[in-house]
Amino acid sequence: NFSVFSMLKRVEPALRALISEDGFEVSGFLCPGHVATIIGADAFSFLATEYNLPCVVGGFEPQEILFAVYRLLLQIESGCAKLENRSL
């Protein structure tokens, strides 16, 4: 006997639902590098192109998180929303 209980989730619909909520006041997204490795970093590009929200893909080591936050802050400060892949 063999059975599979798939718990696969899609990232884009979840983020779109979050953004459409009343009172949504997020200035940018730190996107997970492990997800981008599987689905591709371009899966997050809609955040910048459609919603004008800066987004940076980063890893999980402390220096990677700090660098991704730094890059995100630079985008927010400049008012230029784009997708950056800074996952090492």
C-alpha cells in the first residue's frame, strides 16, 4: 500500500491575497532563497512589476539576511521597486 498526502502550496496566490487585504502596509518583501531555488526567482517579479513593491531574494545565513535587508532598504529609499536575487 502506498499513499501520498500532498500539501503543496503556491506562493503567488498567497502573496496576492495578502497584498489585497485592507490595511496592507508592507514596504517590501524579503523572499526566501530556498523557494526561489525550486520555482525560480522570477516567480516573485510580479511584486515589483504589478504592485511596485521592492523585493529581494536572500538566503538564511545571518550575513545573507543582513545583505538582503540592506538591498531592500536601498530600493525603498530610492523609490525604485525591482526584483533582486541576492541568494548566495
